Amino acid sequence: MREVRETRHQFERPFVLDSTLTQRTFGLAPTPWDDALAATITARRG
């Protein structure tokens, strides 16, 4: 319960991640959800 005070901000408002700078700097792009899900399922099926 002690840690709740330190992480409370994560639940008080939407948690927004912005990868614009990383994408621009390193030429990376987020993996689409459908691709990530398909890869995860394939890996779990083994």
C-alpha cells in the first residue's frame, strides 16, 4: 500500500504516451495492435 501514493498519478487522468520524438530520431514506428496480437498468439502456440 505504501507504493500506491507514488503511483496514484497513473490512475487520476488518462495515461498518454507520445512516441513522436523517438520515431523522428530513430526512424521507428509503433507496431499495429493486430500485428502484435498475431505475433503473440503465434509465439504462445509455439
